[in-house]
Amino acid sequence: MNGPSDDGMAQSARPTTSRRGIMRRVLTFGGLAIVALTILAACGPEVEKPYTTTSPASPTAESIQSLYKLVFWLALVVFVGVQFAIVYTALRFRRTRFARRRPAQIHGNTRLEITWTVIPAVVLLIILIPTITTLYDFDAAAQNGDLEVDVYGKQWWWEVNYGEDERGEDLDVWTANEIVVPVGKNVVFNLQSNNVIHSFWVPRLSGKLDVMPGHVNRLSITADEPGVYYGECAEFCGAQHAWMRFKIVAVPENEFYTWINTMRAGNVGTTNPDAELPEGVTRAPEIFSVCLACHQVNGLESSAAIQGIEAPRTNGPDLTNLACRETIAAGMLINNPENMALWLHDPGAVKPENYMATVIEEGTLDEQQIQELNEYLFSLQPEGGCVIGESPDVPSGASSVGSPVASPAATPADD
């Protein structure tokens, strides 16, 4: 027959055994959860991610990625610690049939309150110091670059003007949406807008920076290796915000200056129907005079459209060497004759509310004029062929399926 002392010993032993079982279950569950998460992370498909921030290709993007990693691992430690504490507390101190009184209350416990105040403060301090250091480094890099490039956020495309290089030479080249830079050089982008707020973002090369009306923001980018890096506007700016895309093409320095020279030389031609054509001079179709009200072609007479921040909103991109660009309409369409014909037929149907649609509507150009413009526009390339990019080799009317895609979502427009 058991006495009172035997019952007391049995009751005191049961909670101890129960606590050990609880700890084993918590540790087992936690271990299985970590293994499961690791397996799920490793099973992700290998897909191209042109807008990823986890594959940095410049010192700037590498610094940002380092901050991401720091914040991620600190957040993970805090998350795991808090979840473990919650699960342990819920299991360890749950009310059981053996409990005869409430557990000790810790309200007003000075030691605990100091602990859970100091720990988050230390975590935030660990994040704050490298963040401030990185911001100052970015600002210093943007003060002195090897190459100055002015970028103007338009609706809805990007105008680009190359200024001074490290030798002090003004390159004076205008282009749009496809920005060529030399590998290993610190390129400083002067970002500005004459309409609304945009945001210039190349995920693999740098962080976002707003493009403000009436103010110039400077962004430094140094591409570590040759390649194509996709960017987009990251600030809602109107109806076609999603199709305000661009790309940065990083090439060796010698290729960069070769490209600059071909852009400077431009496309020599005339709009005079009575002029005799010397060798190397191309006659633009008469209807092209409509385009010259808003566009320029370097080397072509009558190219007088205003560019830059003072240009009217209706002015369009510089068309010099247009045939060498891989997309049109700011990354929306693959640059081939079929898509160009669709664009010239009715630009408002392809990209609603763009300013070209205020000049050219459906029926403004007949089929013959569109064909003439199409042939002329695809003649706008250097005499020896494109230095960067490929000359389109798609016959008029052919499908663009299978053509090189210059933007991850560039597709032919629907009929």
C-alpha cells in the first residue's frame, strides 16, 4: 500500500518526464522543419531571371546584396528564436491535470524587459552601421565617374545622352532605351524628368533611384563583366508604366568607342527628292518628313527636333542606327519589319496613350507609305553593319517568333 509520500514522489516525477518529452518533440520538429525548407529551396527550377537582385554584376549591386544577406540572416535568427520560444513556452507551461496552481507571473520583471529591449536594439545597430557606410560609398562613387550619361525619363521611354568621358571629351551621342557602357568603368547617370516621377532600376547593377522633375539625381554603375542587363521604371508613371523598359549593354572599352563613332557618323541621307545622290547617301521617302518633326537622325539633313529636358513631350527617340536596336516602343516589341509595320499603322493600338499616336493614327499612312518607311528605317545602320546588336534579317510580313528577344517579355503586337 502506497503512502502519501509515494504519491507525492510519483506526481513530482511525472512533470519532469513530461518536460523531457516536450523538449524532444520540439527539437525533432524544428530539425525536420529546417531539413524540409532546405530541400524545398534546392528544388527550385533553373530559370533565367533577368530582373533578379540575387545575381549582382557590379560592386554597387554586390554591396546591396550583402546588406540583403545580413538582414535576412539576422531576421532568420530572430524568427527561429521567437518561434522556438513560443512553441516551448506553449508546451512547457500549458495547464495539465497535475497542475495545482498558476505558474509564476513575470509582469514587471525588470531583467526580462531590459533583455528584450537590448537585443532588438543591438540587431538594429548591426544593420544600421553597414547600411550608412554603403550609402556614403554610393554617394562618393556618384561624384566622380569615368563617363557621364544624362538620362531623361519620358512618357514612356528613356532618352539617353552621352556626355564627357574620363579624357574630358564630350561624346555628344543621343540614343534611347538601349544604353551601351564600357566594362569596368564607373558610369554616372544623371537622372531627370520633364513630366512625372519615374524610377531608374537595373536590378543586377544597382538599386532604384527616383527620376524627379526639376532635380537631377546621380547614380553610379560599374559593370564587372560584358553582358546585357535589363532595367525598368519602378515608379508608377501612367498608362504605359509597365512598358517603360530599357537595357544596359556592357561591352569592352574598344567596342564601346567603336559604337560611339558609328553613332556620331550617323546615317547620311537627304530628304530632297531632286538631289543627286552621291555614293553612300540614302534618300529618305517624302513621307519621312512627318517623322522629322519629332525625331532626329544624326547625319540626315532636316533633323532639327529638340532633344533633352527642354524637348516637348511629343518629341520621340533619336532614330540613328535604328536598325541595330533589338526592340522598339521601349522594350515592348521585337525590332523587325512586321512589328515596325504594326507600329506605323496605328501606334495608339499597340501602346495606348503614347504621344506618337497624337500625330499618326490608323489611316494616317497608307500601305505604300508604311512599306517605304519600313524599308528606310531598316536601312538606318552603319555601313559595315551593326557594331552592337544584330541587323534584323526578317523579311517584311514574316512572324517574329524565334527572333532574338531583347526584353524578357518583348512580343509581337496582337493583330
